[in-house]
Amino acid sequence: MVAPLHGGPDALGVPLHDLSTNANACGPFPAAVRALQGCDARHYPDPAYTALTAQLAAWHGVAPERIVLAESASAFIQRISLALALQAGPGARVWLPEPAYGDYARAAQAAGLLPTRDAREAALLWACEPGSPLGQAEPGLAGRVDALRADQTLVLDQAYEPLRLSGAPSLGAARLERVWRLITPNKALALTGVRAACAIAPAAVDERLLARVRALTPSWPLGAHGVALLQTWATPACRDWLQGCHETLRAWKARQVAALQARGWCVQASETNFFIASSAFPASVSGTFDVKTMLASLRQRGIKLRDAESFGLPGRVRMAVVAPPVQDALLAALQRA
């Protein structure tokens, strides 16, 4: 089985400076913090999540019947993969972008879906835009949506769309109506410890698939804190706050990239608050860049980056855009490492 890998806290605890996840360095969103602090966790939520579903549907301009709540993006990835495998039957295939978040492959493997490089063969297709770890548009996405048949399902993971700093989505409104959209705002709100997600089914959704996804959903997938997070997300105040964050993050990103490049690092272009980078300097006696040794050294100094080998990009790291004081701490630690 594919091992689960992620950034964030590890056996050493919470890093002093964590650049290994893609959380918004401007956060957390103050209104969300207040809502979480005021949560009443003494009671079960409404099992139908009536008010939350209506709010999310109105915010996204869709019918409430198209909203599916989930404990997290990863939970929904598992759920819809299993639903497709059960519906399509033995031998069903899945198409995955490369590189991509590892949970797509883990869920497909657990559900018995077989990988294929030919999108025409797939019952389930995954997309993530902007994607991780590259933070770029997904090549050919619009064409894959246009080519979808009635027996195919494409899920668009929009985890990083709220943190897009440049570029434009590949899919317009009409194409978005043809795919499942997976929305997880905790990175944008800088509250990754609160797990909550929602999916929006296509306008002409396969009702059998939608019913199966709902049947696989556990009772009360969201607790009080997940409800509070999504409620504060779907508001004009949050939208306005994020727009202000984008301006700040663009300036911070330009500073961070320039500082790394001035020290010999190669930084790949991205449209998001994170990017892939590699050092031009050797860090081992063999004369090659030993990324694992560097990451271990940095971790001992309280700084964590994400090893991109798990994405199929050995010798490179993914790092989030951070505030200037943290950038300075990173650069000093890199010099010592």
C-alpha cells in the first residue's frame, strides 16, 4: 500500500517554523478563530446540517441537493473512490495527474481501482488546480472535461484555488458544472487542524453515484468546529479578507524567491503560495545535493520543509511562502546547514 505522507507536525512536535504545509501565512482568519472559540460542543450537530447546507449552496450558487459534506478532503477522496469502484465493478480504472497528492492513489488502491495513463479508459479521473506540489495549472484539463462520457466522473480538487496568487483557472462556469468540486478551506483560513470539507456534485450528476456517496457518509461527518469553519468560510467578510491576504502573499513570495535565487537556488514558477525549489550546491561528499540531510539539519533547527520525493520529484523540496522574519530564519538556517 502507498504510505500516507504529509507535511506539518511530526515525532518532534510542531516545528517552530513550518514551511512544509501550504497554509496561509497571513492567518488564521480572525472571525473563524472567534467562531471556533465560541463553539458549543455539548450537543450533536443537526444530522442533516440543514442551515450549513443551505448557506453553502447559496454561497456557491447551486441547489442544496448538490452539496455533500465530508470530514476532510481525504475522507471524501476515499469515499468517492470506493463509490466509483462499487458502481463500475471489477477492473474499473482511475486516471491520476502527475505529480499529485498521494491520497488519490492511496484511495484508488484501497478501493481496487486500477491505474491507467489513458484518460479514455478511466471511470474516475482526478484533477487538482492549482496542483500540488507544483502550484501550477493542470495541462489539458479543459480537454479532459470536454471529452467526459456519461460513464466517467472527474473530481476537481480545489484546495488551493483560494490561495491562487496569479494565473487563471482552466475551467469556466460551464465546464465546472460537469465535474465534482472538492472544497477544503482550512488551508486558506490557516486552520489546518480543523478538518472539514464540502463537495459540489455536477449539475447533471449520476443520481446512483450521488446516492452511493451519501450512503457511504457516516452519521455526523462534521463536529461543531467543522461546522463553524465552513460557516465562516462562506461569507463576504472571509472573501474580502482573503483578497487582502493575496496582496500580502504576493509581496512575501517575491521576496522569498529572490532571496533563494540570490543564494543559488532554483525556484520553479508557481501560481500559489508555495513552490518547488532545489539547491545548486552539493551537500554531501559525493558532490550531489543531499536533500534528506539538509531537511534533517533544518528540522533540528526548528524549520521544516517538505521533501518532494514523495511526489516523484527527488532532490527537490516544496516550501510555503512565509512572512519575512521566517524567511530570514530559513536563510540563516540554510547557511548553517
